[in-house]
Amino acid sequence: MPAIFSLDPLFLGDAGNLEILAIVLAKVVIAFAGLMVSVMLMVWWERKFISDLQNRIGPNRAGPFGILQTLADGIKLFFKEDLIPDQSDRFVFKLAPYLSLVPAFLVFAVVPIGGDFSNGGDGLISVFGNDTYVQLADPHIGILFVLAMSSIAVYGIMLAGWSSGSKYPLLGSVRASAQMVSYEAALGLALVAVLLKTGSLSTTTIVREQAGEGPEFLGLFPMPDWNVIVLGVVPFIIFFIATTAELNRPPFDLVEAEQEIVGGFHTEYSSIRFALFFLAEFMNVVTMSAVMVTLFFGGPAGPDLGVLPAALWGFVWFFAKLFVFLCLFIGLRGTLPRLRYDQLMDLGWKLLIPLALGWVLFLATLDVFSDRGWTSGGERLVVTGVFLAAMLVFAGLLMVAISNGKKARERDGEEVFG
Amino acid sequence: MEAIVFFVSAAIILAGGLGVIVLRNPVHAALSLVATLFGVAVLFIDMEAYFLAAVQVIVYAGAIVVLFLFVIMLVGVDKAEDIYAEPIIKQRQFAALAAAGMLILVALVGVAFAGDVTGQPSNEDMTISRAIENPDGTTTPAETSNINQLAEALFTDYVFAFEITALLLTIAVVGAVVLARRPKGDLQPLPDVEPSWALRKPRAVTPTEATDPSAGDDADQDPDETTVDQAATDGAETDEAKA
């Protein structure tokens, strides 16, 4: 079996082809089922949690605490009439929901969801004597696969809006694609910071590098070696904001701003096709949260606290971290008002991208200086000081340029917001 | 295994390529182009050029064709009938002639350099890293992927070319912004000069443009002067006004 598939030792050991096939199939089923169940629970939990924030009860009829509500909604959507608008491009109209669902599924394939990383473990588990990672695939391009899939996800939304053959969906999809293409840049630059530190694209390696103990907190106790701490919090915040925009989640949900453009790109969709978009949206929230956990919060890495077997603690830590992120997304939806479109674009292009670029330069500078052996506290302080001064100058120039542009547009009689 | 992957992806590439020129609807043609690019990405993976495959999908499928679609949708040529306009007379015949000529040329080159048409493989340690085969039959995964080698080449031997390319792209972006800027004051209509080669004038307003609401919003402006994002915000503003 050639190694073109991935870095997983499963393909390099002496396991027979049939054995490999069985293990990979089992992984596919587990990843698929796990994702579906977590999406189902996520939809329910989002409705429950946001009801709590808004002082109401939320779904409470189907099953205990209404936990089966998503299932009931799914069955309802299945049996609704499937409408295809007269003006639509029928082939593309039918294709679009799958184009947004498939990338959402595929991203989950490269996320390590378990494995024993405690005490220098390498995250391998043994299945019938074959060592393998607890993730569907560990391709050579690793995290770039996530970027590739998130750039493919634009197609589903864009084509859905266009093929509907109506005005509001087209406006929604144009908004969506402009937004997603813009924030992809900030997303990629925040990712570069992680790759600078890890030196590898493989998600397993990224997690392994974060296992163990990191810098001390004020000399009192060691903090975990998570990228969010080691890289400074800035890349994580940029990645988080860019992800929220990429997912079209509130406060960046201008794509489906119902006061302005009805339902946005899926206005004309009904029945199961609408359900597929809905599913893809929530699936994207779960998978991108999982990617953030992997990149910045050590993924399944965490201490082995006993009681359970060591291999199971990986799952526990991973899902605990994932849950925190899901709650964070719901909290944002419950508390923040929607941005205006020009504010959205300003935030992406004029703040996040320059900041991400500057931070990557900073980390690279520190890297070069530690390569030269200038690692003492004083030297680092000097580097940081000089760097911060330079960055402040650049930031000032950028601000001056932006405000000059605004003034010029105002002088020309254009309406300028913000 | 590699042969199977090659034939499947080659079939996808050819089908996509044919679709680009055969399909009447520009959006369908752009989607065929995406299929072609994906096939090429799979071929790259088959040849262990993982990074190129990722870049192929991220840059070409994820950004460039998205921009194509953007323009197609906003300019309003997204209906099949517009393709019948023939700005250069007899262009179809010329295209067929050129295609035949290219085919003959490729065939000649193929005969002349039989078996060696793709050129010399570059330096072995610069190309792809292979898994190391141990004496006992097992293999160890290659430690450094070709990404590291690619990066090393880009930032040492070819750093000058790399930076110059970056500068060129920046200049192109600045140029595009300058061209797309609206001049001060009221918009002037473009001078109505007939190009000498346009013997048959294309229709000024196609039926789709007349009925397309998003194109109608900008009817008071010169469509050539409206940039992509301006058109988007203009549309959104008029919608709010109507609501």
C-alpha cells in the first residue's frame, strides 16, 4: 500500500489490505455518525441555550428536555413538498446543497478526535494490533485541506443563490461569497502563525507539539503548551473572528439578514434541500470549532487523570474543549447585534489582515533571533520593544491613509459611514 | 493503483475541459472548469506533489473560479443565449483552425521527442520525498515532506524571482484599483467609437439584461464604470430603500 494516502502508520505497517480496509471503514462510520449526532445535539443545545439567554423555555416536547426536537424537525422537512422554482437552473439548483454539505463533512476527516497524548504519548491507539491515529486521515497537506475545503464551501452558497433565479437569493450569495473570500485571507494568515511554531502541516503533529507543559504562569504553576498561549492570544482571536465570518454566524450573518434580503441564498429552498443547507451550516460550526481546538487548544491532548483508560481521556478532553467553543458561538449569537456590511469589510481588510500579517512578522522575528541564540530576557525585551514601535508606526500610517480616504470620499459627495 | 487514479482523473479533466467549451451556459462552463482543476489536483496527489494539489484547490478552484462566477453573475451574461454574439466575424472558423494547428504541433513534438515529451526529471533530491524502504521490507514515512523542500527552494535559490512576482502582483492590484475608481463628478458616457474589427455589432442590451433586476438598478450609471463591490452595495441599498 503506497504512502500517498497519509502519514498514518496504519498504511506502513504489516497489516493486510483487508484489515486496513476494515479499520478505515470503521473510522468512516464512526466519524460520520459522531458528526451527525453532535450536529443533532448542537442544534438542540443551541435552541435550548439561547432560550435560556432570552428567558424562555425553548423546545421541551419531543423527548426529555426536548432533545429529540432536531429529529422531529428532520422528519418534518423530509415529508414537506420539494419546490423547484420555475426560473431556476434546475441542475445547479439541485447540486448546490450537496456542494455545501460535502466540504463540511470532509473537514472533520483530518481532525484528531482522540488518542493518548499524555506523558509524551504520540496519539496512536492500537486496533487489533495495528497502530493508528484516531482520525480518519492524516494527509501530508494536513491543515491546508481545511483551507481548501472552506474555500470550496463558497460554491454551495454562491450557486444556490444564483440558480434560484430570483433577486434576494442572488444578493445573499454575492454577499456570502465576498465575505468568505475576504476573510479567508485573515484565516490563512492566522494559520501561518501556528505553522511557524509547529513546522508541520500535519494535524497530529500540531496536537503533539501542544501536549505537555508549557511556560509557567507568573512562576507559580505550569500552563499547558497550547498555541493560544505560546503564540500570544492574537492569532487565535483573529482566527476565531475570521471563522465566525466564514461560517456566516452572528454577528456576521449578513448572508441571511432577514430584514433586508428575506432568507438570503436559501430563500427559494424548501423541504430536504433546505434541511441539507441547515445541516451543512451547523456541521460547519462543529467542524470549525474542532479545527480551532486542534490548532490552538491542544486537541485531544490533556493529562491522564486516571479512572478511565488513558486512550479514552483524549476523547473526553477533545469533546470538553469542543463544547466550550460551541457554547461560545451560541453566546455570540445571543448577545451581539449584526454588523453593517461596510463594517464587516472594514474589520476584515483594514484591521484583521494587517494585524495578522504584523503578528506573523513578530513571531518570525522572535524565531530568527532565537536561532541566533539571542534568547535572554533582556534581548527579547529589546526585540519586542523595537518591533512594537515599528508596528505602531505602520498602524498609524494605515489609520492616516484610511481616514484620508474617507475624507476624500466625503468631499466627493459620497455617503460615508462609520 | 497509480494507473487507476491517473485514468479516472484524466477522464475527469478531459470531460471538464470539453464541458468548458461545449456547454452553452457560462456558469455551467465555469463549473466544468472546477471539475478540470480538481482532476489536476488529484493528479498532483498521485504524483506525490501534495502541496501543489492543495494550492491548486485553494487558489484556482477556491479563489479564481469564484471570481469568474462573481463576474459572470454580476455582469449578467449568465444566460445561455448571450453566447451567440460573435464580436469577431468568422471567429468560430478561426478557432477551429487554430485548434487543429495546435493539435498538429503537439503531435509533431510528440513524434520528434517520443517518450520524452515531459522533459528531464529535475534533481532527485529536489523533487519529491519518498518513503524509505527498510531492508526487512517495511517502510519508514518520509520525514520532511516536499513542502519543506519547496519552501527552501523558493526562499533561497529563487527568492529574487519570488519577490519580483509578489511586486508584480501588487502592481496589478494597484492598477486594478486605479482603473476601477470612479472619476470625480458625474459619470461621463464612454466615447462611442466603433472598433475597426467589429464588423458585426453585438446587441446593445440583451433581453436578459433588460429584465434582470440587478442589472436594472445600475441603469442610470455606465455599467463599465461600476465595480463589482459597488454593484453589490448599490443593489443592497436600493433594496433597503424599497423595504
